[in-house]
Amino acid sequence: MANSSNSDVATKKDLENLKIELSSDLKKDLRKYATKTDLKNLHIDFKKELTKYATKEELKELETRLIDQLASKESVSIIATQVLKNSDNITALHKLVDELSDSLDNKFEAMMTLLDAIARDLKDGKTEKAAIDHSLNRHEQRIDDHEMRIDKLERKSA
């Protein structure tokens, strides 16, 4: 190493400048990363965020409550059987209502036909009464005329 030139050897000043330069570059590079304070704040924020979620205990308690609320297969079967029976009863009632409705429709039609006949008879009766009244008035007029003639004839002959 005795043969090396002075220009290849680093001096104390070169090392100091290199240290300063590397130090400032390192500081610039480290600014990209989180500091202890940033990590503490992040830890606090993370803890706050976690309070929004359920704990293991809360999930276990919820699981227990849900299991208690679930119906057993037997109770579901009983309920299904009752629903089917009710469905059959409703179907039977629906058929009865349809039959009753048809029966009522038929009776209504028959009643309306009867009422039409009665209305026609009343109209015919009114027409006939009017004809009879007219005829009677005409006959009464003739009878009155005849009575006057008979009176005149009786007076003449008496």
C-alpha cells in the first residue's frame, strides 16, 4: 500500500463529507417510513377501530342465544303437519264457499226470473184494467144515454 497515490486514498475530510451526505440521504429515505409516534398513534387508532367489532365472548353468547332460539327438527315437523292440515281445511272451505256461491247464483237467477214474470203480469194487469175501465166508461155512457131515451119515451107515452 505504500505504492498507492494520494488521490486514491480517502482523507478524514472525505469521510466526514461522505458521512454527512449519506446521513442526509438516509434521513430523506427514512422519512418515507413510520416513526415511533406514528406507530403509537396507529396502534391507538387500531384499538379504537377494533372496539366496533364483536369479541370472542360476544360471539359465543350470540351463538348460544341463536342455538336456543332454533327450533328442533321435531317441532318443525309438528308445525309443518299443522300447516298441511290447515291448508287442507282451507281448501275444503274454499270448495264449500264456491258451491254456496254457485247455489246462491242459481237461486238469484230463479228469483230474478220470477220477479220478471210478476212484473210482466202486473204490467199486463194494468193494461187490462185500463182497457176494462175504458170499456166500462163507454158502456156506462151508453147506459146513461139509454136511460135518457127511456125516460123521454116514458114521458111521451104517459
